[in-house]
Amino acid sequence: MTFQPVPATTEPTTTVPSSATGPPIPESRRGFGTDLWRAVARNRKAVVGVLLLLFFLVLSVFPGEIAPYSPTAEVFQPGLGPSWQHWFGTTAYGQDVLSQLIWGTRQSVVIAFAVGGLATALAVIVGVSAAYLGGISDGFLSLITDVILVIPIFPLIIVIAAYERNAGLFTLVIVLGALGWSYGARQLRAQTLSLRRRDFLEAARVRGERKSYVILHEILPTMTSLIVASFLGAALYAVLFAAGLQFIGLGDPNSQSWGTMLYWAENNEALGANMVLWAITPGVCVALLGAAFALLNYAFDEISNPALRLRKLDITGTRERPKDATITAPTTSDRILEVRGLSVAYASDEGPVVAVDNVDFDLHRGEFLGIVGESGCGKSTLMYAIARLLGPPFSGEITDGEVIFRGRDMVKLGDRQLRHIRWREFSVVMQSAMNALNPVLTIEAQMRDACKAHSKMSDKEIEKRSIEVLKLVSIDPIHLLSYPHQLSGGMRQRAMIAMALLFTPDLVIMDEPTSALDVVAQRSLMMQIKELQERLGFAVIFVTHDMSLVSHFSDRLLVMYAAQVAEFGNTRQLFDNPRHPYTRALLDAFPSIHGPRVRLTGIPGSPPDLARPPQGCRFAARCPHATPRSIAVEPPLFDVEGDLVRCFLYEESAAEENVRAGATEGVA
Ligand code: SF4
């Protein structure tokens, strides 16, 4: 079957009903307040932290209404144990312990919020101003920060307490606030320095915005999570520090606070005098209030940075569709990798997101397989799953399928077994060499680390092997002593490949190794990879979005669309005669290095949301050939002359082929 390509700029002729693209976004998802509330409600640390803090806030605001007795009234029998009248007993002076605890909450809460607010305000003013103003201002403010950072707080408080004859609440707040901002200021300064050269700040400067406006409206909003963390950290520090100071007698002994209770309990040897709860409960309250701030700090980190959130993956209902027929590649003994029905899902707030859906393919020894597709199609997740690199901070999990590598199912291997075969039998070249190479270690040190992790080679042998692999990728061995920043982008990527070849593995998985390079460097690197692959005989899985580039070097191509295999087959055949409308559109979208000049077209629309995939063909919304059937029903993979295509346009061809194959078998 053939069809005329329709210019991709033409809008799809078929309207996809809303049901095909999943349910509409619920109203409740909209709005910052609603989103924040949902995020807090879903985060256990946030829920526990908020409940604890609310509990203490209520106690601190209404102690007169909640406490059963006056905290200072010495009217009961001293040293009573717990009873219905006195839940936590009485003190050595005949006061009710519970009432003292309730009244003591107020001072700790006031200290926490006052010190947190004061320290955070100082940290923001000093840290952000120092980084943004730079020059002498930065030097002066940084000097003050460093001095405050190293001032020993205890001796200072002792001096102040002696001068003041016991530090009261106001003194504690001022001293703790004045000494507790320096750490936050350092963090905020570092963050502001990293923002200083960002384009949006340059744009604000070019627009002629005032410095104060840039700081308040451009910089501070981007650091909300750091500022909140700074406040919560300072509040936690204030609660613990104030209680500690009062416990050792450096506070006002007549004030109502948990630290003062601890001080009097210790003075009266409450633990040995059967007044255990008098000594223990104030400490428990300090710990619980501190835990509330610590939990909120963690929770805020997780809420503001979704990558830190631990979500449980619930895959119920994600595997309802029947599996595709297994790829009918000839069984040969040189097959080193078989991926069977592999599915990977990520946990998200909207439920599981299946990023790799039931993928099948195999790889032969010395074969070059290209995996191509748009961003977000699942190709990198597939690579991570094969290499078993999924795990924190990614919340992805292999939910189904097998990855048989040289006879072993990688999915079932433990960490130790994986460590044994990684790098020796298969290695991975990451996307960005600048990030993948450690910037503070020389190339030689990084090669040595890799060798030591996987072998018992001596230093001499490691040096010899490092020189060999660097020569393999045409890098002068003199660069063994270079740091990554001293190499060009192409050389860094070559160095990564050299490291991947240290043990001459059977398989090298490459995740877009050329994406950060210019066109000339890309081509040169690709030719080198191909030459090495043919010379050393290792197989390559090359993940890229540049179909045109990889098609000049790969033996077979696997085209992915929206987590599924759209087309899989011989590169030449697939390149000359792309069958799936998506493959054709991809080829039309990329310029070719060879051949006549042709007008390039894009692919209209965007891939579907994998959290709510359409029920029919995933490409239907962008496909000029979509039919009501393909919108409603998901096509399986059809085998057309050895090429696998997920498209109903080839249903008849596949059926005819099956009939022909059956007839041939019958004749035979
Ligand atoms: S089945 Fe084929 S023709 Fe139909 S929408 Fe999908 S890709 Fe287009």
C-alpha cells in the first residue's frame, strides 16, 4: 500500500473528539491555592508538620482557656504522680506540670517565629544584596557574614545574660536572630550569584529596571523555596537553642517556658525524686515543635521540587490492553539483547504515567540500532530501563517485561550482579559530557576510578589502558591530565566514549551523545563511533531525536511515538520507504546532509499527554490519514515485509502477506 504524503503544515482533516484525548482537566486543578492545598494534603510530612504546628499554635494562643490551673500557683501537694486532676503530676513546688507545659508553649512559638522572621529577613537583605551588588559591597557584606558565622554563640549569651541579669524573651530573640542569619545569607548569596548572569536578569537590566525592583520582583520570587527553608531552619534552630540556653540557666528563671521547666526540674533532681514527667515532658514538647519545623522544611523541599517527592506507583489498570505479537526476527545465536514487552511507568500526582509501553526489539552482536523520536516519546526512559538506571531521583519503575542481555534477565538482577556486568559487558555514554564528567577530577583520575571499580588492574595497567582508549578516540594522551573544562565539547564527548570502551564491552548505549555539538563535530563523532564499532565489534544502541543523522550509520531504526514503537525495521528500507505517517513526518522535518534541497515541514500539534493517553491511535490527532476507527481503536504492530508498523493503513498488506506465507507453507 502507498499513500501520497500530505504537507505536514496542513491541519489534520479529522477532528479528534475530546474523549479520545482523555478526560478534561478538572476545575479543581486550577489555581495556586488549590494546587498548594492539594500538594500539602498529599504529602505526609507536610500533613504531620502542619497538624503539629497547629496544635502548638492553638496552645500558645489560648493557654488561659486550655490550661486547667494557673502555671505559677503553688497550691497542690508537691511531687504528685499522674492522676485525673494532674495528668503529668505536680512539681516540687506544688504546681501543675500540664498547666506549665501549656503556658510554656507560647514563649517557644514566639521565639521560633520571631527569630525565624528576623534571621530570614537579615539573610535575604545581606545575602541577595551582596551577590547582586558585587564588588566592594559583596566583599564587605561577605566579611560580616563570615565573622558572624564563626562567633561562638554560647560565650556571647553568657556575657549578655550576666550583663542583663538573665536574658529575657526580647534579648533571646534579638541575640538569636542577630546571630542566626549568616548561614542562610551564604546560601542565598550563592543562589543569587548563580542567577546573576541569567538572561531574564540581563533583560531586566536592559529594560532599565531599578536594582531594588530587580531584587524584589525578579530575584526573590525565584528563591521562594530557599527563603522558606531558611525561615523554617532558623525557627528550628531558635526553638532548640532557646530551650538549651534556658535549661542551663541563661534565661529568665521566672518566665513560663519549656527551657525554664527543664532548668527547675534539673535543680530539684526531678528524675530521681519520682517527678519524671516534670523533667521529660518539656523536652518532648521541644522535640515535637522542632520536628514540626523540620518536617515542614522537608515537605516544602519536596513540594517545590517534584523530583524529590517519593510517590508510590500504582499500576492497576495500566496493562489492560493485549500485548503486541512478539517480533518475528530470526532466532540467531548472535543475538545479545532481547527486550520483550517492556513497560515503564512514572508515579505522578495524576496517577501512573506509562512512558514506555510494551516495547519489543532485539539487538545482534555488532549491530548499530538507532532509537529515534521526539522529546518525551520515551526513548531515553527506554535506555535507562535497559541499563537498569531507573531509580531515585526518578520515580520510574519497570512495570512489565524482560530485558534479556546475554542470556540474563536484567530486570531480575540485583545491584551486585548489575555492578558486576556494568562497564565490563555494557556501558553507557550519557547525553551531556560536561555534566557526566566530574569537573574537579582529571580525565586520568576518572578513568582510574572506573577501572578500580570494575577490575584489579594495577596503576601501570590502568595508565596503559587509558592511553590506549584515548588514542582510539583520537585524543592525545597528554589530555589524561586535563580537566573536563580544558577540553572542547567534541573532545569531552570522545573522552566519555573512551571511558565507555575501557573494558571493550559487547554493548554501548549512547543517549544523544551528539546533541550538544555543532553539525561538523556531530558528523565527525558519528563517523568515529561507527569506525570503532566496526573495528571492535560492539553493538550500539544510539538514542537520538535526529533521525537524519543516525540513519546514515545505523543498521536498524526503531521509531518511538508517545511511549510506543511506531515503526521498526531496516534503516535503508525505513529511510527510503517510511511507512508510518509519523516516520514520514519525522524525515520531512529534518534536513539531510546529502541529496537535493527540499522544503522542510514540521509536524503539526504535539504528542499526547501520557498521563491521559488517547484510547485509539496515539498519532491520530496529528495524522492526516486518521479515520474514525483509528481514533477509537489502538492499532497493533503489523508485520509488512519484515518492517513492523503500528498503523491501520498496513492492515491489509500484513493480512495479504500472512495469506501468501500460509499458501507457501501449504505448497511446501
Ligand atoms: S492508524 Fe495510521 S493512519 Fe490511522 S491515525 Fe494512526 S498513524 Fe494515522
